[in-house]
Amino acid sequence: MTKTELCQKAQDMLKMAYVPYSHFPVGAALECADGTVFTGCNIENAAYGPSNCAERTAVFKAVSEGHRSFVRIAIAADTDDFCAPCGVCRQVLREFAEDMEVILVNRRGETQELTLRELLPYSFNSGILE
């Protein structure tokens, strides 16, 4: 899948977001090592705590289908600036792909490319538990 196609899938998920409280839709498209793509959107809840970000929605869908190796994720928001993943999402992504590419997409379709290592230096990982 091309970068443009992956970014478009993330942008397409903006309309699927359930955001009655924040009114801040986010979409994500996660590419697995085998080329499979899982999408996600943020899903809010009146109690706030049970809400889920777009990135984690995509990761949880992928993991629940047996995928554990990810190469990149596109994250889209309807903003002029770029919307980076929250700390919890960074840690969830780190569990599976320390060096994955992270592509941030704004409302104009412009992108900013980073690595997860840049977004989460000195991350907590399973090696620390050994």
C-alpha cells in the first residue's frame, strides 16, 4: 500500500468517529508487516475513562485478528496542525513496533513523518520486566 493510500484510509475514518463530547474526530490506518491494514477511529463515552483513541482501536482490531508486527500507522485529524498520538497510544504501539513509521495527516492532506522512537524515547518495554 502506498503512503497516500494509507493516509486516505485514516482520513476516511474521521467520519466514523463517535465524538459527541469532544467533537474532535481522529482516524487511523495501521499497516501490518504482511501488508494487511486495520483502521480505527476514536470512540468516546460519557464516563470519559472508557473512551478509546483511533490508534488503539486499530491496534486492538489487528491484535484480535492475530497480527503482531506493524510497520507504519497514519493518523488523521481535522486540524490545521498535526495531531500526534497520546502517551497511552504511544506505549501501546511500542509494545509491538519500536521502530514503526508514524505519519501524521492534517485536514489539508499534508503529512509529517516520524518514527515511534522519536515520539517515545526511553520507552518502557518488555525487556525491563526480565
